[in-house]
Amino acid sequence: MKPILTALLFLFSLKAIAQDSTLTQPHLKKNSIYAELLGNGGVYSVNYDRIFQVSNQIKIVPRVGFSTLEDVLIFPLEVNLLLSKSNTSKNFFETGIGLTILKPLNGFSGQLLTINGYDYNFDNKAVNTPVMIRAGFRHQKPTGGLMYRTGALLITGDETLLTIGIGLGYTF
């Protein structure tokens, strides 16, 4: 009788341990609003992104932003991949690809706009869309709060330029 009772108590204790481990996983906050300097939006941009979790270690993050400079509207669009060690990680390797839509307004008088050392040529173009490739670091707690990121960006178009982007914001 004692071996059967011992085995039953052991089985019930395993079930309780398994249930407790699911309670310790935090609810992932998925939305971020942040300002980025020297990134896809040129001098600055205000951005929103949302996390879609693929697995415990992989997340897909689409992003949209807005900026304006010298009568040109700037819209950074990007899709990033966040890679981490676990579901509870707060540090991520971030890589992605995107494009930046530059739309001159009626008041824009030049044909050339220089942002971060990159020349955007608007000769006979209503819209200019250089492609961006990102590799960097992102810090974001699963429970939300302060978020920051930094990355190297390769801008390709009429010419190629390597620059950095530094972002600071809030995750909710």
C-alpha cells in the first residue's frame, strides 16, 4: 500500500509543478511608440510597431513612422525580426528590411535633399523610396515600459550609405 500511495503523491506533485511554471510566464506587451534619431526617417522620426510572436525566440515586428524635413514628408516602413534566447528575454538581436517613402510637398523648391549624408534626388520623381537594411540591438521588457534600440542601417538607392539609428520609447 505504501508504494502506491507514494507513487500517487509523486504524480500529483508533478502536475502542480507544471501548472505553476505556466503562471510565471509574463504577458507579452506588443505595442511600442518611440522616437528614433538618425535612422530610417532621416534626422528624426516618430514610430509605432507591433510584435507578432512566432515562437518563444522569434518575433516579427512591422513598423510605421513619420517625419518631415524641408517640406518633404518622410514615412519609414520596416519589417524586423527579433531574436532572443527565451520568451522572458528583454534583450534582442534585431534585423530587418524596409523602405522610406519621401514625398515632397508643393513648397519644396529643390531637386536634391541631403539627410545624414545621403543625397535624395527628386529629378522627375514625385516620390523617392530608398531601401534600408537594419542590424542592431533592442531592449524591451516583456511586461512593457521603457524600450530602447540601436542599429546600423545600410541605405541603398542611387548610392549606398551606412548610418546608425538610436530609438527611445515606451512599450504597452
